[in-house]
Amino acid sequence: MARLRPVDFEDRLTLVEHLDELRTRIVISIVAFGVAFALCFWQNDRLLDIANAPLPGDRNPITFGVAEPFTTTITISAYAALVLSLPVILYQAYAFILPALSPREKRYVLPFVLMAPGLFIAGVVFGYFVVLPAATNFLLNFNDAQFNIQVRARDYYSFFTLTLGVMGLIFQLPIGILGVTRLGIVTPEQLSKNRRYAYIILIVVAALLPGTDPVTMLIEAVPLILLFEGSVLLSRAVGRPPEAAEDREVAVSEPPPSEAA
């Protein structure tokens, strides 16, 4: 395995050296995932207790197949291991593409790289403590007098991981808005002017998210709208294209023609 070393923007590596570095970083990512998976499988009972906590009435999911308890435990452990090893995997990906970026580009990319894990964790926490309890309480108690409601483990854990994963992804909305404003595709003023259309799009996105009930849709739509408004405010401060920001600074620093005369 090749020894990893810092690579500068001016360095010129051969194709073989690039492939060798890529292989090394993939191996490191796999090892990190393997260690995290071993830890999660060792503590799988705690993971299942955490996953079952949002269920109302101290319910426990049921299984039907002979192998379903084992396969379900493996699946939950793998998802948890992916979350634990995600910082290492993201760092390896960032370190691999880092040499291709100029020093100026690194200054613009680094804040986005640092924001992504924090926003993802915030989305997962919001989904676990707010969205999941509301969704499970509404769905499992809806018309319960007419049904013998049981929760199948495979279906519930799929719903659990999908909801948390999607909430982590939609919390990346600020990065997307900052990216398009930084690239000059749209301006903060255009976003503010067309916010009513943005709200409609965000509500449609919330309706397509896991939950399928109006209560969950509203709970998921609120953070989307708040994230949009916060992203617009942030883009006004730091999200303008570098050229536009420099032009504004020059325009402010230059005296009016009458004063110059």
C-alpha cells in the first residue's frame, strides 16, 4: 500500500500514482467502515433500543422469517457504521480531490466541506427527535380501533433509516443555495423575489418525503422553509460570486467623479 503524503497543487502525478493514492484511500475508508461495523454489531442491542424509542406505547417490532432477526440486525448495524465512518470517508474523498484545487478554490470549497457533516447531523437529530415520534404516533394510532396494528421490524427499520437519511440530506439545502449563488447562477435578490415559488417547491418536496401523512409533511416543511430563509440571508453576506464582490468593493472604494475632479 502506498504511503500517503501531502500533494500540492503544483505537483504533477502520473496516472499510476493517482490510482495508487485512490486505492489507498478506498482501503482506509473500508477499514474505517469495518471497525465501525464491528463496534455497532457488538452494541446492536443498544442500537435497536435507540431505533425503537420513537415507537409509541413501548412497542417492539415483530419478525416473521427465520433469518429476519439476524438480517435486520446486520442492516441496522451497517447503517449505523456508515454514519460513524462518514467523517473518515468524506475526509478521504476531500483529500483525494484537494490537489486539483488551487489555493483560491480551496478557500471556497473548505467551508462547504465543513458545513456538510454538521448539517447532516442536525437533520438526523431533528428527524429522530421531532419527525419520527410525530409520524409514528399519528400513523400507528390512526383508525386503530378498526385494525390490529403490528409493526414489522423490516418495514419499520427501513422507514426509520430512510426518514433520518432524507432529513440529513434535505438539511444540505443551505449548501445548495450558497453554491448556486456563489457560482452566479442566481442572486439572493432573485431568491427573495421568488420565495413564494420556492415555498411551493419545498412543500411539494416535504409531501414526497417519508411519512405520507399531513402532520409529518408540515413538520418536515417547516425546517425546509426556515433553512431556505436562513440560506438567503447567508448568501447575501457571503454567497455572491467573487467577481461581483470585488466589483462592489472597487465601486465603494472609488470616489465619485465630482470628488475626483
